[in-house]
Amino acid sequence: MRTAYLAITTALLAILAPAAQAQESWTGLYGGAAVGNLEASSDGGISDAQAIASIIAGYNMDLGPSFVVGLEGDLSSDTLNKNDFSYSLRPRAGYKVMNETGMAFATVGYAGTQIEGDNPDGWIVGLGYEHQLTDLWHVRAEYLYSEQDLEGLGTEYQFLRAGLTTKF
């Protein structure tokens, strides 16, 4: 499943990337949505994989010809059980590539989950790539890894998702 999402996202970026023009700045508020796959596993041997949908919002600050920093939050829900969701708040740092229309980024921060009335929390780390289609529209792909303590069991979450965001 991960391979399919990665292949689709890579193909989308390869097709759309030549149409992008360098914009003046990455600075500004943005919001959007993403879809992908979530895999969860715990120390107790429990494992699960499911499709997810996410809402993303954040702010970027362009630091010149090469670097971008920002703060991003997201809320994700699996497509089967709308009462279970995960969320995170993360600073991120990026390096501009491809005539400044692309940005490879790393992120780390706080993560939490709402599962059947329980609220574990922990940390999250990830890598991704974002590409400007126009001044306002960006496509992105990212991998996030989180560890949280759920009912005394260490639980790992792996997200792989692709999305579309717009600047405000």
C-alpha cells in the first residue's frame, strides 16, 4: 500500500513539476488536505493498517535563497471509524530545491491520538517534499513516524500521505 501511494505521488510531482514557476516567497499561512495510509503496531503484537484523511494548516517563513521554517498542525481520521483521530503540532524546516519551487523538509513535534475514549500522546518525526504548482497551490508527500503510550503499551504509528495545500 505504501509503495502505491509513493508511486502515485512521485508520478504526480514529475508530471506537474515542470508547470511550476518560482514564486516570490514561501512565507504565509496555508491549509489543505491529504490522504494516505496509517499503520499502527504495539508492543502487545497488535497491528493495523487503514486509509486516512487529514486536514493540514500551518505557517511558513522564507529565510532567503535556501531555507524555509514553519509551524504545522494536522488532524487525521481513519476512513472507517470517524470517532478515532490523531493530531500533531510540529515545527518544520525545509531546504528549497528545483529553482526554489520545491522544498525537502524535516519535522518533529508533539502528537496525540483519540482511540476509543483513550488519549495517548507522544512525539512525532517525519520527512517530506512539497512542490509549488502555482503561487497559491502546492502538492506534497510525507512520511511521519510517531510513538505513543496506549494503555501501557508502546504504540508506533507510521503515516504515509499525499496532499494538496493552498496559501492564504
